[in-house]
Amino acid sequence: MTKALQKKFVVTAMAAITSLLLLLLGAINVVNSVLVSGEIERTLEIIWQSEGGGDGLFPPPDPAPRGPGEGPKNAHDTVLSSNYFLVRYDQEGAVAKVDVSRTSAVTEEEAQELAAQVYAGEREEGQVSRFRYLRREAPQGGGVMVVFLDTSEEVFSYIRVLLLSAAAGLGCWGLMLVFVILLSRRAIRPIAENIERQKQFVTNAGHEIKTPLAIIQSNTEAMELYLGESKWSRNIKEQTRRLSGLMQDLLTLARMDEGAVPAQKAALSLSGLAEQALEPFLQPMEAQGITLERDIQPEVSLTADPAQLEQLLSLLLDNAVKYTGPGGRICLSVKQEGKRARLCLENTCPQLPTVPPEKLFDLFYRGGRRPHPEGGRLWHWPGGGPLPGPGKPGQPARPVPSAPSHPVCGAIPQLNTQGRTAACGPSFFLLSFG
């Protein structure tokens, strides 16, 4: 139980940390991408202005010398440090000028081919290969001028930031995982201690009650030897046996919570086990006029604990017979669905219980303040899926999320199946497949 709580705490904490890191790193990279794109557009605008789009001066005049660390590069330094080339077209569409002096990445022929692609299109800005371009009409001399800027350095810078942020995020995630694991035991210690005290109380109470129950049983039998059997003595023995069974279940519950009762898994036939478990309930069904509908496929097999699975089937059938009502209907089906075995039990009921759905899996939960005259209700959902749902009175209840119902219908995986139980009243049931 402690390990399960610790695992849940670690998973929840790391999910929150992961979401926060993804949000933070994503925001950093989005902002970096926007800044890099804006810087590229600013550089293109400066180059276009310096090459004829503005006053035609090249290089542009430097208004004032810059000292170390005195802000970003001015227009003069921006042009001198950029790798670019340009192609100018005259008013007839012929190439008037090709300038590749500011880059060694392309020749004049390659520059003209790239410019021809841009000139044939209609976009003024865009990306061709690794070059970002700006196409505008030249105010001096007419025609069109296309400026291409090599953005490989900016792209590498963006990728570098992306990889560094990802590495930093993974490192932080790993450190936080270690930190959360180290602190998780301390965080769940109060809950774990409370659960441990509850289990210890159950164990101690079970052992303490066994002795007076044995004395009551033996004294009742001795009294019958002297005074003979009566309805009162029979009732005492019956209730004593019932209470002894409950105490044994309490001890079994405590041992299973501590992991001291491992499931004895073995290959078995679920079809044969269902037929065998059904036999003792045929006569009670017939006596109450209950119609039985069975759909049991032959040779449906799985790996589980035979004793626990037999106990589950017996409990479900007993619950169905008890609460179906005279003239009702019970449906039992066992089917093979791929690698999974599916056990489904449905029954009609005259009235659905007014039990909050979230309480169905609470052990020893009572639907009302007073004990149920028949000893409580049991609910079991072995598939780990949605809560069984209600049908209408007189109709079989089928699985519907978040609503109570009488029957139980769930899939039992062939391997590594974990049963879950909840009881409404003093009786309860335990099932665990490893």
C-alpha cells in the first residue's frame, strides 16, 4: 500500500513538473523564434535601404562610434557583418545587376537562378533554400531589386537554443525526479502510518474476538448437551459461525494488504469453473421462479488463482439470486475476446439502491444509518473500467459510468489481473490476481 501511494505521489508530482517545464521551455523557444525572425527582417530592411531602396549610400553612415557593450549593432555594422547578395531587374524584366561580393556561398549564375524563381512569383518576402529574400520595386532607376540574406547562422543559433533548452529541461526533470522520489516517502508518511494503524487494528481486533467467539460456541454446545437443542441455541451457533467467518475475512484482508497472501496462479478453464459455480444456485433460482440465461463458450481459459476466482463467482451468483426477486432473470456469459477472458453477470432487480456511486468501492460502507436486515450488499468490479450502471426496475442493469447497479459485468484479463472490491454492509469480499 505504501509503495502504491508513493508511486501515485511521484507520478502526480512529475506530471505537474513535466507540464510546467514543457510550458516554460516552449515559451522560451517561441520567443526566441520570434526574436530571430524579427532580427532577420530588420537586417533585410537595412540591406535593401543601403543598396538603393533608400538614400543609396553604402555603407550607411555611422551616426556615432559604439563602445563595447553599448547596445545592439547599428545599421553600418549590420550591413558589414551580413552575408547577402542581390539581383536587380530593369523595367523590361532583364537582369541589370548581380552583386555576390558579400557572400561566397553562391555564384552569379546561382544567384540569377534563385532571383528568377522569386521574380516569377508574387510574394515580396519568403524563404528560398537557406536564404531569406525581400523583393521590392527600386525607387532609383526603376525596376525590381531582390535581396537575399543567408540565414544559416540564425537557424543554427535557433537550433542551438532549442537543443540547449531541451538538455537543460531533461536535466532539471531528472533532478526533480530524484528530489520527488526522496521526498515522497516523507510526504506520504502520515497517510501510510494511518493506514498501517488501521490494518493493525483490524488484525488485533480479529485475534481478540476469536477467543470469546470460541468460548460462546463451546458453551452453547455444552448447554445443548444438558438442556437439549432449541431455536435459541441454534440461532446463537449460527450467528457465532457467521461472526467467526467475518473475523476470518478480516484477518485475510489484513494479510492481503500486507502482501502475505500471494495469489497462487495456475492455468484454468473459466468455462468449467463457471458451470461448476452455477450448480449450487440452480435450486434457489428454480424455487424463486428466476429465469437463467447462460452463454458460456467452451474452453475459455485464463491464468489466475482458482480458489479466489471460484470465490468471486460464488459471491456474484449469490448476490444476484438474493436481489433479483421472484420471477426475475439472471444472465451469465463467459467469452473469449482475443487474449482476454470476459465474465459478465446481469440480473433484473425490482428497485435500485440509493447508494452514491463513489461509495461502492469503500469497504464496509452502509447505504443507511441502520444495518441492512440481510447483512449488507457487496459490489465487485474486476475489470478496472467504468462503474457498473443502472437499468430500469425489472430490467437488467448494464455498465454505465458513474452510476450504481445490481449486476457486475467486467473483463478479466488473462494475465496480471487485479480485482477490486467494495462492500455496503458488514459482509465483504477479497479477490486478487497477481
